Amino acid sequence: MTLLLPLPIVIAFATAILAFFFRNGSEGRWISVIGSALMLVTGCILLSEVMANGPQAAQMGNWPAPFGITLVADTLSAVMVVITGITALAVSVYATADVTRDMEQQGYHALFQVLIAGVTGAFLTGDLFNLYVWFEVMLISSFGLLVMGGKRVQMDAGIKYVTLNLISTILFLSGIGLLYGVTGTLNLADLHHAVKLADPGLVTVIATMFLVGFGIKSAVFPLFFWLPASYHTPSFAVSAVFAGLLTKVGVYAMIRMFTLVFTQDIAWTHGLLLWIACLTMVTGVLGAAAQTDFRRVLSFHIVSQIGYMILGLALLTPLALMGAVFYLVHHIIVKANLFLVAGVANRIAGGTEIDRIGGLYKGAPFLAFLFLIPAFSLAGFPPLSGFWAKYVLVKASMDLELWIVAATALAVGLMTIYSMTKIWGRAFWKPHPAGTVPTLSSLSLGTRMAMLLPISGLALLTVLIGLFPETFVQLATTAAEELLDPTAYLAAVLGEEPA
């Protein structure tokens, strides 16, 4: 296990190095695909180990916790590593047709794998300072991917993206310093005990700093403006991996910290999270309803759907946390897939402004079908994965008699249907304004295969989760139980005997 835990991170970094050396030829893209596949396999092995034997921990350099660098995999982090591998594999295959040769020579595949390494490291770290390090790895690589191409709109988006994320970093790092000063440790398992001995008022202030810092990275209300201002500007492969993974790392960090560490003043922290969740859902879906660009609509929907995940954390019941974990997995798959579909639509229809394109249903019915699956899932249509995710969270709200919260979640779902219907009606159903009929046959066979294969795979996974949710619900339930009762997590890291 000592070797298995860092292996997904090592594979991503090794792949990045090899892809950079071979960036001037076609080998780099296939190295990226192979590395992503190996990382997915390793993640699946790690998940099976965790399911069989409980949370696993490894101490890097043989320094015992809480003094050394700790890597930990419980059910939540192992599931997130697997879903990261799935996303990385899908996007890396898609990128073989989407990313230009010029971008490849600039090091696209290397930066992509460094980003995946940062995401994976954030999911597996058991130390708060190293979480900060992984966030920085993500920020540097994502900025490079965002501005790759050098268009003016990309540079403008990059400035907004980096500026707000640096503010988040300052808050995060300041919170780390204060927390270390109060507790003398940054190991997450050790912090679980240490914060109980600190001044409660000061801990609540520090918790609020973390909430704001992670809130910026998660794109919650009112800190989300950087996301819809930037996610529509890079290549579609970059947009897809950003949409699928980046904000979810912020949500994951929030879930981890506010179940394992900051649980002393739930009335304040989780009460505030409840307001944030509802406002995030509403403002995101209203922003999406006002947009007419395919990727801008989807970008605002990222914000809206983040609200559902935060809602599960705010309610802090076993059912609600299970729903939050289930929603995380569902949304990563669906949202990445929708951005990939947008890329194909752009390639064959000539743009993403839905009022200026059309005819996709007539000319590319298979693509239209592949769009409907994640779009209906995002809106919560049964029996797709999004239905179960929304159903669980609404039921958790109603169990607590939070009728307004439940009504808000349902209303946002209806508005999501409106946005998806708008894309369908304007981009797919109505004729193209130029009188042309966009067809997939305009793409070469290799391009079609590279683009449609990952879209089809992610759509199939969405259907499977919806039709056979038992396994995924059980995984989410186990993750929620471990979050609410971290005994096994603490035992794995600190060697404590379970009570």
C-alpha cells in the first residue's frame, strides 16, 4: 500500500515528463492517453483495496504522522481518484483530435498531466499544507492551459482567473498559518483532535477563512464570477477537464475540512453553507438562462450544480452527504461530456453561439442523441444519474423539514430543463441560419472516432449509473459514513485503535 497510494500521482508526473520530451511529434498525445489509462487502472486497484480493507495511509519518507507527508485514501478520495482517471482518459483521447499541433509543441499534454497530478494529489493528501501545494500545482498548470493559444479573450480570462484564485490562495495560506499557530499541526487526522483543545471562537474565525478560500475555488455565490468569464475561452478539451474536475477539488476540500476538522460550531459554519448553497443554485441557473453561447450556458450551470453539492454538506446528515458524494461523481461525468459535445458542435456547425448555428439534429442525429443523455441527466430526468442525485438531496432537505430549501432545489432543476431545452431548440432543432446542414461526415474518420468515442463512453456511464444505481449509492453511502465517523480514517493515519 505504501507504493500504491502515490502511484497515481507518480504516473501522472512521469507521463507529463515523457509527453514534454515527445511534444514535437505525435507520440506525445498517445503517451498522454496511455498514462491516463494506467492512472485509471491504478485508481481502480486503490478503490478495491479501500473497499476490501478500509481507509489506507502511507507515510512518505517513513516519517510517522503527524510529522511527515501523509497520503490517505478512504472511500471518498479513492472514488475521486477513479473518476479523475476516467475524465483524464476521456479528455486525453478527445484531445488527440481537438488540440492543435502548435498547442502540442507548446507542451499541452505535459501541462494536462501535471494538472491531473495536482488534482489527484489534492484528493489523496492527508496534510493541509500539502493540499495547498497541490492547489498551486493545479493553478499553475491550469493557467498555462487556459492561455495556451494567446488569444486576447484568453489572456483577459486568464487574468481574472489567476487574480481571484490568488486571493483564494492568500486566504487559504493565511488560514493554514493561523491554524498551525493555534494547534501546532497541519495533519488532517491530528487536527481532528487538536482543534478541540483550541479557542472555539478563534477556530470559527479560521474556519470562515477556509470557507471563503475554498468557496472561491469551488465557484460558490458570490465568488463565482471568474468561472463563466474564463471557461468558454480555451480549447474544448481544456474546458472539459476544467468543468469536470477543477471546482470539484474545491468542493472536496470543503467537504473534507468541514466534516473532519471544523465541526465545533456547526450552527454557524453549516448554517452559512446552507445559505451559500441555495444562492449558488439560484444565481447559477439564472445566469445560464440569460446566456446564448453553448459554453457560457454550461459554465453557469457548473456554478448552479455546485450549489447542490454544498447543500449536501450543509445539511450534514448521512443521506445528505451521500447525495453530495453521488452528485460529485455524476456531475464530473456529465459536465465534462457536455463540453466535449460542444466541441464537436463547434467543429461541424461553425461556432458555439446557439443563435448562429443550427441543424445539428438533422445533420448529426447521433451527436444529438449523445447530447440529450448528459443534458437530461443534468436536468434530473429519470432514470439518469442526475435524477437520483437530485432526489436524494431533496429528500434529505424534506427530512429536516427545510421546505424552502427543497423547493429551491426543485425550482432550479426546472430552470435547468429550460436552459437545456434552449440549447436543443436553437442549436439542434432549428435549421442552420446559413442554410447548411452540419454533418459528422465533414470530419475525418480518425477525428470522428477520437471525439465521439469518449463522448459515447461517458454517456454510457451516465446511463449505467442511472439504471443500476445500487453500487454507486453503496459507495456514496460508505463514503458518507466514513465522513461522519472518521474513526477508521484516524486509525489508518495515526495508528489509533478504533473505539
